Amino acid sequence: MDSHPSAKTESSGGFWPLANIALGASLALFALYWGAVLVGGGIAASQKQRQPAPAEGDSSLAGAPTLATTPSAAVTGASAPTPSGPAAEVTIKPDSTNALAYDTKSFTVKAGQQVRLTFNNTHPAVPQPHNWVLGKPGSKDKILNAAMVVMTDPKALEKGYLPDSPEILHHTKLLQPNTSETLEFVAPAAGEYPYVCTFPGHGIMMNGVMKVE
């Protein structure tokens, strides 16, 4: 009678230690597995971060995007034309038969051509002060009107009777008789450019046209 409970207690006491051992081993294996996974993932991520970025334009990588290149303005921009050919040599003086007119009523140059113009204020019979003023196309009347206004300026003579006008491109100073001045400039775009003398009353007859082709 007494042997049965003793046998049951020994059997029960041997089972639980074995179960605890098995459970502990399972938990250890579980922890070992996930630890290995986490460590392995961290190593892979670290290696990916350390991997150098592919060089720009490296076509060895499949699906690598290509960078479109845009030509610079220095390559695509049209360069300004360089003047070619000899410079245009022009000499103008008062007309021998009319001291209040230019002897050259018109001359022609090419756009972009270098112009070397000499105004020679010499007249054998009627010496007068004159200048030579080149204006924008269609500006003759504007310059002459401005010249009339400058007559009322107390410093008109000091200014050489030259009006302060945005229509004026090039000009000589007011030349006394038997003096000259040479201007050098590049001919502008094609068109007809008037030139006048702005000394009081002269420009009505003393004018001409520079034609640019």
C-alpha cells in the first residue's frame, strides 16, 4: 500500500526536470536563431553603406539612369561677326561752291566695317566753324531741333553747339577754319544714317547720309 504513492512521486519528480531542460534548450535555440538573423542583417546593411556609389555615367550597371548633357552657351551661342576687309576711308569738307554745305552728300559702307572718317574744315573763300555729327536713322530733324534749343544755352559755344541728344552716335568737336579731326568707328546695322553740322543755321543745307549695306 505504501509503495504506490512513493513510486508516483518519484515518477512525477523525474518528468518536470526533463521538461524544464527541454524548454530551456528550445528557448536557447530560438534566441540563438534570431540573434544570428539580426547580426547577419546588421552586417549586410553595414556592407551596403560602405559600398562606393557608382561613377557618373557608368553604364556597367543595369538600369542606371543616363544624364542628359546640355551644350553650354559658349558652344551654342552664335558668335558676333568679325569685321573683314579694309577700313573705309572717308574725307569730308565744306563744298567749294557752297561753304554752308558738305562736299560729300552721301557715302556707303558695309555693316560691321571699320570706318575712318576725316572732317577737314577748309574752304578757300568762306572760312566758317563747322562740326560733323552722325545720328540714328530718321533722326535728322530731331538733332536739328535740339541744335536750335542749345543756341539758347549760355554755354553753347563752350559745348561746341553740340546738343545733348540720345540720337547722336558719333561727332567731331566744333572745328575752327583750317583744322581737321578724324573719327574711327564700326559701321552699325544696315540703314541710312544722317549727318549734319549743328552750328546755328548750318544744318539746313549742311547735311548728308551715311548708307550702310
